[in-house]
Amino acid sequence: MIGTESKVWLAMHKQRHLFTSLRRIESPITPGASDVEYVSSHVQGWIELKTCDNPRKGKQFYLHCSFTPAQGEWLMQHHAPERNLRSYMLLAVLGPRTWKEFLLLEPSCAMLLVAGWRGIPHEDLRKRKGVRTFGTMGEVAKVISEGTNVTSQSHKRLLTVLGEAS
């Protein structure tokens, strides 16, 4: 099965050439510490890896492994774009045989998926400012390593057309 965080890490690790440093961290001592620490020439930060099945229309994301309040706090405390510190949740969505898509969430949006809270349908999550969808891990890694805002200009235009931009 491709649906483990370890498999997401392996896919990301194949993109290590885009980073100065890319390390998987497992810390039982530090509650909530994110799974991956990265450094590039533009930015540094943390990535919390999560997987889920592809939700049916109108349904919510159900994570394979819960996202705890401590993990959310870690992301929030380690996200300061004005200091080139960017942290994310990387949500790998499973298709029938491979990854269907990857969602990169800024901490404020990731907090919507804290353990036990299932009140946001996947279509609504995808439209939120601070969430960006990708088809490949290469696209995800490029955006992370360049320190690009998650909310792209094309996404902002789409939200404006939908009347949801802030």
C-alpha cells in the first residue's frame, strides 16, 4: 500500500536536490515535532506529513493518522514567513493505485484538521487561502524549496472569481 507517511517521505526525499538539507525527524521527546526539517537557499522550515483516502464529493478528509493539537501548535510556532521560516502540512491523497494529489496547507488551514474535528468538506478545504493542490511531489518540493507563497496568483484569481478572496 502506498498510503503511509514513510512512502510520502520517500517521494519527497527523491526531490532532495532542491534543498540544502532535508531530514526526517522522529522525536518522541518533543511532542508535536513535525516529521521533516528542510533548509534551502531561500527558506527553512518544517513539514508535517499526513495521508488520507480520496474523499467522495461532499465528504470530509479522514486522515490515516490523526493530526494532534500539539502538531498544530508546532506548525504555528515554526511559521514566520517574514523571517523566511515556513512550515506546512503536506497531505497526500490516495487514488486507486498511486497518489491522486498533494495538498500543501499553511498552519492556519492545517488546524482545521486537528484530531476529532471533521467539519470541513474537501472541496471547501481546497478553496481556502493557504491551501494549494499539486499533481506531483516534484511540484510540491519546488514550491517549498523556493519559499513561494502557498496561495498562488492563479489560485487568488480563482478565489476572486468565486467571490471568496479576502
